[in-house]
Amino acid sequence: MSKKEPVTLETLRNLAEIPGPCITIVLAGGQPNSISIELKDAINEIRELMKERGIVSEPLLERLREVSGDPQRHVGPVAILVAPSMTEVLPASAPATAIVHLGDHFHAATLLGVMETRRVFHIMALSQKRSRLLKCTESGCEEVPFPSEIEVSLNEFIQMRKPDHVLDNRASGGPSTGSMKGVMFGTSTDRENRDEYMLHFFTQLDRGVNIVLKGSDTPLIPLGVEHEIALYGRINTYPHLIEPGVHGAADGLEMAEIHGRAVALLNQQLTQPGYEVPADFDKRVGTGHASTHFQDILIAAASGRVSHLFFQPKTSYTGTFDPVRQRVKQTADPLDFPQALMEVAVWQTILHGGVARVLPGSAMPNGVPVCALFRYPAPADAQTGPVETAA
């Protein structure tokens, strides 16, 4: 996993299978070379955690020291992942406080945050002169070529792929321009005929998008003047189009401006109710297909029934979980060897092929801390008792 590659759910599943102990550290790195100073404190904390758990692994600490001594990595905020078989330093969101975690797995919430930081989305920049498909991350965009059979210029499309039913009444007027000047029609207004050409042009662009993004679930943001975006929306068949898109002439905007507007729209969409969590979520609760009760969600995750898990950033449950008896006990008593149960739920969801997302409270149904969608209801003979609480 390189710094430029996105962190996907498949990446997380692979990370979940890495043998521990696993160290996760997230540092702010707000000042030049501050990563080295912050990391020294984190190493001392990890050393103490290892002593508490009886773990002797000097090679892991040595790897952390090597990270501290690498000047190319002194750029924050960063997430540092260290296990016996790997060391990774990844860009991350700045934490409110430093995160230092030692466990059998990497810190799931941190990795989900890294995944959001390095999320991939696409922009369909609509232009009569040259339309472009852009692959973007939080840091910038790069153009992705269309298949050779896809025309990106309206003029070239008209010359090469004339739709006969549109051109039946076309008078001889020479080559068409992007604005369709010089072309006469006998039965329709110029605007109607221009829109018909644009619809055909956009239809083959849509076909190219689906070829390039086949099997992808990345968001696609249309960019163009308002009328072009409306026409593109009529023919779009890619299921993850983000509306209303970004309004502006694609040919007249700098790449940085295009990227900034798209990121702002995507961030706005992510906070809206119904974007990630289905708008009818409340109707699914009580049917066995959704829940906001953590104990039910944890039991369902361990049995592979959770398809989507959503939770707010600071959601935390401490206790024990017995997957055989399907019992959840909330406790912080050291004698019970408590776990971070939210982490257990996230990893069990991911390992069983589900999706986990960290969302702001505004995007959660009724602002609940955690909720989930289930693939199917619990078996009729399953006993899901109340959460036990330590006395």
C-alpha cells in the first residue's frame, strides 16, 4: 500500500488479517519536525502498553524509531501502522488528541478516517470542446483517458457519429461549430436540435464513464454550465452520480478551482441525512433489517449479518463479548480484560464483507451514535439478551 493508493475496504480486510501485535499511532504534526517529538512520546506510551500486556517486541519499537528518524516522513498529520510484517506511514486527518493504540488489529476507526482522507472520486467535466474524466483524491486530480471509441469533442462527434434521426431535416450548411451556428433545421427550434445533439454526445460519454468505472462505487460529480449538467443528468446511467453537480464552464476553470469546488460539494453531501444511511432507515428498524442498539449490532456483526455499519467518530463501548453465548457486558474492570467493543464490531463487519463508515451526527438517523443495516434478521431461535453491566 503506497502513499498514493486509496485505502479501500479491500485494503482494510487485508490489514485485518495481518498478525499482531499491531500498533496504530496518529499524530498531528502541526509544526516542522514535530512528528519526531510527538512520536517519541508515543513510543514511550507503546512501551508501557506492551509491559502491561506482557508483550516483548523490541523490533516493533525499533521500527517506530526508524520512522522518527526519517526526515521524509516528518509531515503531518500522519497515521503510522506497525506490525511484525509491515510498516506504513499514511496521510491522515488531524486528530483532536494523539491516538496511540496497541492491539491484535490496527485501530479500525483510524483506518476508516484514513480511507476518507484518501477517498477517490471522479469528475465528469462537460465541455463541447473537450470533455474530460478526472480521477481525484483530497490532494488533487488527474485526467483519466476515455476508451478510443469515445469522442470527447462535440464537433468530432457530429462529424463521426451523426444521429440520422436528428439530421433528417438538416440543410447543407458546412461543418458545425460547437454552438451549432450555421446549421438550419426545418421542423424544430435551434435549441431543441442543439439539445438533441448534446444528448447523443453525452450518451456516448456516459457509456465511456461506465466502461472506465465498471464495478466502481466511487462518486461521480458532473461539472459544467447548468443546462449541460441538466442534460447529462437525463441520460446518466452511472449509479453514483452526485447532484446537483458543480456549475461552471469547465474550459474556464483552473484545475485547483475545479477540485476545490468538487471537494466542497462532496463534503456537503456526506453530512446530509440519507446520503449514506438510507432515508427509510427508521422504517427498517423493528423488522430485523436494521438497528440502533449496539449489543444487537455487535452480535449481528460477529455472525456476518451486518451489511453496513455507521457510527460517529467518538463512539466508544468498553466491555467483553462472548460470541458463543452472544453476550455483551459493559465493563471497565481490569479483571474482566475489557475490550474496545466498537472496534470489534467494525472489524467483524469488514471481515464478513460489510461496509463501515464514520459519519458526523448530522448524517445519522436522529443523531444516534451507531446504527447498522442487516443482511437478514436474526434466526428465530437466537437469544439476544440485554446488555450485562458490571456492578
